[in-house]
Amino acid sequence: MAAGNGTAVFEFLLIGISNYPEWRSTFFTLVLITYLSTLLGNGLIILLIHFDAHLHTPMYFFLSNLSFLDLCYGTASMPQALVHCFSTHPYLSYPRRLTQMSVSLTLATAECLLLAAMAYDRVVAIINPLRYSMVMSGPICVWLAATSWGASLVLTCMLLACSDTSLNELMILITGIFTLLLPFGFVLLSYVRIAAAVLRIRSAQGRFKAFSTCASHLTVVTISYGAAISMYMKPQSKSSPDQDKFTSVFYRALTPIRIIRRKVC
């Protein structure tokens, strides 16, 4: 106990799915398979893009950034879940929890901004293909990626700096607007423009090729933003601990391997 009426917190108790002990083995197996798939799939994508000169294009540049982000995002949470799945004393020290939370928030924010940058890349590629190489030049791609990573660090530091609960909730709302609602709105508007441009293509084969290029990215965006918005943008009074827990597991475990699906498509 600290001086006065306050309590000093030095470690966190990880409840996890302790209310559902019959699901522990299944949960452990699914998370382990997902994590190994995340490491193998995203690692191979990064190596392939790096060593294949034909893939040194803006689209694959952003894809490699997203693969690296997903690899880090999975590593920030899933090993901890595996270690404490069957533990009888699943405690996590305060510094380790703070570090894990900071890294996860930064990566999740960077992911939202990178997905918006990838949507812009697809808009330019389909609507203005003749100027694509000039608009999406190497320096511009690097600037967009660096801005996404840098902005995520700034927004995360703003959020973690708030110690007052009411102020923290306000900052979560403001950060959610800038990292979820605005990028998601931009992506949707981008795909409205893409759809209008694709429908003007006379060739059925050309329309199919254009739609197939963007369908997987739109699926990824819908899953990522949808899960994040349902977690962070709904009122606290309507939150359910169990529902939030399983939504978090879905977002953290399945989202990092979605990039593999996108690459295959």
C-alpha cells in the first residue's frame, strides 16, 4: 500500500479465459498455429519482396511494411498469451505491461494509417495509371510510410500521457477519430472512386482484374477497422467484458495473418 488512500500497483493479474477452463487447450492450439503462421507467412513475404526486383513497386513496398508491422504486432501479444495460458499465477509486471501496451497501441495505429496509404496507392493506380509512377515515386512512398509510423508514435504518446480517467477517455475518443474513423472514411471514399472508374472499363476481363486487385485489401480494411471500432469507439456503458475479450482475441490473433491472404489474392 502507498501513502494515503492510494494503492501502488506493481503487477497485473491476467484473467484471460480463466472463466472457460475447458477452452484452454483449444485456445492455446489456435493461438500457437496462428502465431507460427504469422511468423512464417509474413517473414517469407518480406524476404520475397526484398530479393525479387520485380516486386520493388509502391504496392509491394507498402505490403512489406504491413507484413513487418503484422509480424511485430503478433509477437507483441501472442507469445505472452501462450506462456500464461496454463499458468496458475498469470501475473505481468507493471513495466512489462506498459511496454506491451505501448507497442501494441503504436502498431495498431500505424496499421490503420498504412491501410489508408495503401488505399491511396490503389486509387492512383486505377484512376490515373499513366501518372502512377510519378505520383507514387520512391520518395513519396517512403514519406507516406514514415508519416504513418511517426504519427502512430505521437498519437500513442498523447494517449498514454493522460493519467486522469475522464481525460483518458476523451483522448481515446479523439485518437479513435484520427486513427479509425477518418482513415476508414478515406478508404471507403477511395473505393467508391475506384468502383466508379472500374465500371467505366469496357472489357469484362479488365473489370475483373481491377476488382480482384482491390477486393482482398477492402476485405482486410473491413475486418481491421470494424473490429477496432467495435472495441474502442463504443460507449463504456455498453461494453461487455466477455464480448470485449473475445473481440480483442479475434483482432489480435487473426488480424496479423490476414496479410498472407492478401498476398495470395
